[in-house]
Amino acid sequence: MPIDVGSIYLAGALAGVIASGAMYTGNRIANRLDGVGFLTLALLVFGIASALFGLHRPLGDLLAFGVGNPLLAASALAFRFAVDRLHESPPNRIPIFMVVLICLLQWGSLTARAPLAVSASIGAAGTAVALLIPVPALLRTSEPAVGRAGIIAAVALGFAAATSLARAFAVWAEPASVPFSAFSAANVAFALATLGVVGATAVAILVMLREHQRAQIQMHDALTGVFNRRAFLEQAKRVLSLGQRRDLVCSALLVNLDRFSRVNETHGVRAGDEVLRHAAQKARGVLRPEDLVGRIAGAEFALLLFATPASGAHALARRLATTLAAHPARIRGVGIPVTASIGIAEWKPGAPLDAPELLQHAGRAVEQAKARGRDTIVSYEELAAPPLGSASTA
């Protein structure tokens, strides 16, 4: 009995979309509600249905072209989006449009009853393009979460794209090799390359996720789960750079818990740890996704607000202070009230991209807040502005 290359191909396509979809949704790298996960699952259902029909039947090749190729395109798209999330890159809609165009061309050629050789050539060429979608993101080798695993996956995807393109030329030149059940060199090479991509990307997924998790551990404070000082300053520089490019004002808040040492002395160190976790949770609760929060000292947290002037930062600081006062941390059923002295410093486009200096300004405001009796919000701009009536007279 001849080898059913079509079954191998469809199995590879199904495995690819499962692996990429798992990376994209199962490990919370991306939001399950943004549509790509749904697209992946929908195409997976169609792929399973086509497998049940069997590729040796007259309808088999049509299903393989109409479903198998889009399955590979969807898996490549999901893999690209997952890698972009590891890079923390902004969303790019171009790959979506490419995959949609590839699917429309493939399905259009089938519904228009074009010769099967034409449909097969269009599908193979489109699949070759789709397989290259993740490669640019994988070649950003400076990112620690990708590294050598990304190079391995990029090579495998490039090889599979080359074999897919070779199949496009082969079926155009020799229509007898169009059916996937035909035992031709182009079909066998493409089917094996598809399985190779699945294997290589599966290994790459595991390695990249492990490196991503390791990087996340190194970036976050073990107690509170927010950024540690080093990671906060690195991320803050990125946010300020974005503000510089878009000509947007940003603000930094320094939140110092008042008399925190008394909590440790009165309730114990474990209670103090719980208060810190509670404060970090409340700080995250008042922030937007584009804002940052980090623990930069024992009982001191820093917040960076994107596209927010000092007036907006002051409003957020009042909301945070109110939240801390209204919802104290509870230790063994006992509420531990905590207040905070908060300093605000505003950064404007054109100023140096110096996050440590910005925090120093917010720190001076915190010192003034404590001098005013604690549980107070002070802006650095208040300290830097000259008092009214201080202008020199002739």
C-alpha cells in the first residue's frame, strides 16, 4: 500500500496548530479573548473533520488544500504572535492580513472550480509565505527568551517554506503529483518538512517558555510579584523612550509605607510581608496595563504612569491612598491599617531619559510628605517652583 503522504501532512498541520495554539493561549502569553485562539480552535475542528473523511476519497485532496494549508498558516500566525509577546513587541496586524489573504486565495481557487493543479500551486506557494511569518521575530536573537531555540525554529520554518515552494513548482510542472496520496519526491519532502517544523517548534516552544519564565523570575520581586528595582528602571526607560517618540508626558510616583517597621515589631515579620503583598496588589489595582509598578526598597514602591501629567498622577495617588485606608491588610482576621507618603515627579518630552533621576525627584517629594506629617501627597514641582512673590524687584 503506498504511503499516504496527505495523512502525514494533515497530521503535521494539526500538530502544528495545537502546539502553536498551546503556546499562545495555554501559558497565558496572550489574551484568550483576542480572537486568534478562537481561530486556531475553529480550524482545528475543520482539520479533524477532514481527517475523518479520509484523504484517499475524492473529497480528500480538496479538504487538504482547503483546510490543511490554512491550518499551517494559522499555526504559523499563532507562533508569531506568541514570540512577539515574549519580545513584548507591539501588535502587528500585517501577519493577520497575510494569512487572511492566503486563505482567501486558496478557498477562492477551490470554490471557483479552478484546475486542481492551480489550487495546489496556490496553496503550496501561500503556505511557503505563511511559514515565513514567524521568522523575522525569531531572528531577534538579542532577546534572552528566544536565543538559540529561535534560530533552530527559524531554520526549520525556512526549510519547510523552501520545500513548500518546491512542491508548488512540482505540481505545476507535473499535475499527476497534485494528489497528496501521490508518492512523489516533492510530496514526501514537504510532508516530512512539515513534521520537522512541528518537532523543531515544539522544542523551541519549551525552551523559549523556560527562558521566559527564568527571565520573569529575575525581573520580579519574589515577595510581592511586582518588578524589582533593576527591572523597573529598565522598563521605565522604555516607557520614557516611547513617551519621547510620541511627545507624551509621564509621571513617577514613589509610595513609602508609613511607620512600616512598627508593623514588623508589633505583628511580626510574616505580617509585614503580607502588608507588602497587600500594598503591591492595591497598587496594581489602580494602574492601567501600560503603567509600571516595582518594589525598589524595603517598604517603598515606584509607579510610572504613561501619558499622564502630574495632575493625573495626583488623582491616582489619592485613589491609592484611599484604597489603602479603606481596605487594610488582614492578618489572622485582624486588620492592619497602613498609610503611605507619596511623592510625584513629572517627566516631559525633551528631558533626559533618566529614570533614576526621576525617582530621586519623587524621593525628595516623599521626604517633604513625611515632614508634613505622613499620609500626604507632595509633588516635586511644588518644591521646585519658586514661592509666590519671590521675584526680585528693581
